[in-house]
Amino acid sequence: SGNYYNQGEIRKKELEQSCSLLGITASDVTVLDHRDLPDNPALEWDTQLLAAFVLKHIEANNINLVVTFDAGGVSGHANHISLYTALRYKCCFEIFVLFLCLGCRVVVLESVNLFRKYISVLDVPVSCLLPRDALFILTEEETEQARRAMRCHRSQLLWFRRIYMLFSRYMVINSLRLL
């Protein structure tokens, strides 16, 4: 629930506001609040437990595409990496269920080095030349919408996230790979 700084309830509301701005209704937002999956940037979550939650959510909601982090978690956040590990675990051991029965594909957001991460649109030529399965380049309007959505997370807008909003390539360009 994002309770690392005891702000879980605030962060839930901020998430709903951000999603609403992106056209996602509150009824389509699920916040998992489990004592064994605490918000903590240094703590890896239990792979099997998280994978079970994710698979249950995929099945219950007929989800056909999951977008998650890669092994680098974009920022090295252990919880982000745990999501990748859980999905990879589920994909390896239950690939038949995920892909054939449910028709669900999993793509991971490519983590890039610090230099590329903060050169914004200047990373477009590099990203176009490198191998990937999907590449999304946002329009100016889409980038501004993403910034407005990020601003909804007021409790998390520390100085480094403000720099991120200005210079991060992830606000403009995202490269993805099939898991």
C-alpha cells in the first residue's frame, strides 16, 4: 500500500487520483496490502506469494497484457525487482496457464544506465537502434499527461523525482521486451 513512511492511506488516494487522470477508474485499481509484502525499497518480497497474488489477479480480471519492471527495476528498488522475479517465476513454471490458457503476455520495461535515463528525448535515436520488442515514444500531450499524473503523487515528489519528471527518458520513451 506504499506505507514505507506511514503514508499508505495518502498514497492510495494519490494513486487513485493519478489513475483517474489517466482514464483508469477507481474500481479498476487494486491496492495489495499484505503484511508479508511491505513497501520497502531494500526488501525483496517472497516470490511464490507475490506470484500467486499476481496470477490470481490476472485470472480474476481476464488480463491479457502485464507490463512490469525488468531485473533492474528501473531504479534498483527491491520491490520493483520482486515483481519481475515473481512474474518470471510464474512464466517459467506456469507458462501454459499464463500464455496458452489465459492468453496473457508479459512485457518488461527496460532499465537503462544513469546517463541514458536522464537524457530525455536525446535517448530516442539510441533506443531506436537497439533491439527491443516494443518502443513507445510519447507525444508532447501524452508527456504532459504523464507529468500531471506524477504530480498527483504529492507525498512522493521529493527533489530527485522532480528532476526525474524533467529529464527522465521514461517520461518520453519506453522500450519493452517480452518476458
